[in-house]
Amino acid sequence: MAHTKHPCAARGEHMGGEGELQEDARDDRLRIGAPIIQQLLRVIDAYTISAADIASLTATRAAASGLLGKLVNQAFTVFNLFGVLTIILIAVAVSVNYEATPRKAAYVTVLAYVVYMILRVYLPVI
């Protein structure tokens, strides 16, 4: 009787084979790449905003009062261009690390940021 390989072994997925190594390498590239991209976005963000824009944003934030005004300020703080790109990167990382669907990963990530935004209204330290 001829010996045949198990289908998983033929693809290199059995007992730490080549398939698992390739998956680990892909995960490592995502783990290393996300912070690098985040830092690049911070540099771009720092060079693209002017002092006048910062003064305008500060004046607008100071003028808002009440709970609704504070929530709007936090929404603008969290959901700016840099924040949205960070949320996208985190959603991709959640999807890869927890093997979740991209939609579920995006939902969980946005929900976490909304909770963070609400907490910042009541606990300005964080």
C-alpha cells in the first residue's frame, strides 16, 4: 500500500511547516509596518498643519460648552485625518491578529474609539 501525505502536510501546514512560517512572516510584516506607517503619518501631519490652523482649532474648542459641545470637540479630536487612518490600521491589525472579518474588526475598533471619546469628556486626563 502506497503512503500518501496528509493534505495539510502537502501544503506545508502541518506541524510548523512552510505555510505556517509564511503566515508568521506576514503577521510580522503587519506588526512592524503599522507603527512605521503611523509614524510617517505623524510626520506628514506635523508638516501640513499651520500655526493659524492650530490657533483656529484651539479657539473653536475653547468656545464650545456643555455636554454636546464637549462631545463635538472630542469627535473632531479623535476623528481627524490622522485618527481615521490610525483606526483603519488598527482595524486591519485586529482582523489579522484575531482572524475576524474586516467588518467586525472595523466595528469593534470604531466602537472602542467612541468609548474612548466619551471617556475623555468625563475624564479629561486620558
